[in-house]
Amino acid sequence: MFLVDGPAATLVSDDKICKLNATQAAAVSPWAPHSFHEAEGGDHVCLVLYIKPMWFLENSSSAQNALKFGRAELEVTAEILGFVNHLTALLLENEDQGQFDTLLFGLTKASFDQSWSNIDSTARLNAFNRFSDFRVRRSLRLIQERMGEDMEMEKLARSVGLSRPHFFKLFKQYMGVTPNVYMNTLRSERAIEELLGTDKSVTDIAFDLGFSSQASFTRFFSSNVGIAPSDYRRVAHVT
């Protein structure tokens, strides 16, 4: 999260208070609880990037780039500021968006590297080792590839050569959440993409994501996102 305009604010991540101002930004690792706190005295304009947990694995040749920030506080370096200003201009002025992917990757990678600067190399290696188990990485791929299937956790565990209890224990140890929570997060993300980026009916989206009915999908979406899918689409298109 980067403050673009307005008074200084704060973001709390895992009880760590991070300042948001012209020289400081904040990064939240996957699944970490966080909250944004506005300062009194004016409106805030922030550039907020939501990075999918699989994004770095998909765009990097090394599993060491799996996304986990070294610290929540980020220094807004000249490089990072350049990316922020350019992306903000593209968003506000509706300029050529063909540069988006390159700029987004550049900002994310620069922020990621900055979060690990001046951190002991041993600590960094230990943090990366949590992503080194090939069975967990394979399960992440399978979950994403089989998003629209009625995926049984026992079958998924067997696919990576583990028993169901061992798989759940290992997955939570490495990812911080259970496979079910991770899969529900990806389903929510895919549902939002479909609602905003396609003209598919809510029923078709429900079936594409492996739900047996629109009603079950609506209950799932409302529980995870906080609003019914049809309402989400309507409000998002209005804004």
C-alpha cells in the first residue's frame, strides 16, 4: 500500500504499525491480518496492489521468489516512487495500459527486494525454506488448475504422495492456512475476475467454479466477500 496523496496514515499488520507517508509504504504477507487507519484532516488517495499468492511462482523461475515480504515497513526508494507515480498516472489519466504488466511486476519486485534489504541472509534463507517442499508447491498448482472441479482433499493429498492428515499438516505449516481456506481464497478471486471481466451470468460462473447451484455459490461468495455476487457486480460497475 502506497500513499499517493493526503495526510499520513497507518497500516497495522500482525500488530506491527507501519507508517504510510511520502517516504514509507507497507507490505502485507499472504494471510497476515491487517487494518488501515486513516488520519484526520483530509481524504487519502492510495495505490493498493493485491498480489495473488501464486503470482510470484507463476512469473519467476525460482521458488525462492514465492511471495513473503521480509518486513512490513517499506522505504519508498526513488525506483519504487517512479513505479508508483507511473502506475497512478495510467490509472487516473486512462493512458495506454499496455505497460501495466511490466510496471506492476517491476513495482512488486522492487518492493519485495526492498523488504528484504539489510536482513540477515540466514533469516532470509529460513523464510524461503518454507516454500521449498515440492509437494506443497505441486498441490498449489493442482488447486489452481482444478479450480472448477469438485476437488476432494483426500484425492489431492494422494496426488502429491501424502496421506490426508500429513498433507493438511504440511500445507498449513508452509502456507499458514489449511488447503480449504487457500482454495476458497482462489475461488473468490476467480469469481471476482469473472464478475468484473465477463458477461457470464452468475449461474454460469457458479458452475464454472464447481458449485452445484447458483444458491450455493451465492452463499459462498457472500460469506467470503461480504456481499452477494449480483450486488458486487452492480456496485463495481457503477463505481
